[in-house]
Amino acid sequence: MAANVYECMFILDSSKVSGNIEAADKQLRALLEKNNAEVLVCRPWDERKFTYPIGNHKKGIYYLTYFSSEGKNLVPIEQDCALNEMILRMLVLKIHPKLVETMLSLAKGEHAVALHNMQEEPAAEDGVPVDFGGDGQRRGRREGRG
């Protein structure tokens, strides 16, 4: 059976990681390799506050991983992630074969983290700064005025 390439976004408990991202990286790699997955790219993405708490957690570390594996290995990977106290949530997506090279080159790029963290402040047509807030809702200074 042919191996597929998957993108996995982990949300890690920031109190369990405690600034030691290298140990978290080793733990995630070991979990994937234990289940016959070949890690292609693995890097921290961002630390953010949640819009809604996950359990008692109000913030977490988003960790992006690309790996190659057979589809039958996904169930054991998800089971091991569910048992790992460091992992709050995870999402695995299969990458279309035509997009694999592009996605991996973007994830491996030295400016990948810098591009992600660069944010432009959008402005409305009337020049009033727009705030999207943590919930994605568009708000201007005049919000709430009838």
C-alpha cells in the first residue's frame, strides 16, 4: 500500500511544555515514528489564547507536523495522541499528491514562522481600523452604535 503525506496540527498544553519545545518535539516525533510514520517537517507554529477554553486551558501551543504514512496507521496515532496528556487536540489532513512539494517547501522555509507572524492591520473603507478579535468577527470603533 502506498504511503500518503499528512498534515497534522497539534494543540499542546503550554503548561506541560513549559518552554521546553525541544522535549515536546522529541515526544511528538517518537509518537509518530512508533506508529510507522516518517516525519517530514515538524515545527512550532504559534502560541495563542483560545476563543473558548479546552477543558481548563485558556491558551496552547499550535505545533505543525507533516508526515508520511499508510492510512491504516492513522487510528493508532490518534489513539496514542488521545492518551498523551501534553496533546489537547489534533487534526490530521491528507495532502493531495500534487500539493505535497509546495506544502513541504513552505513549511521548511526559513521564513515560514516570520511570514506567519507578520500581520497587516486591515482598515475599513471609511479609514476606521478594523478589529477582528479572537472570534473572527469584524468590529470597528463604531460597533454598537445604531
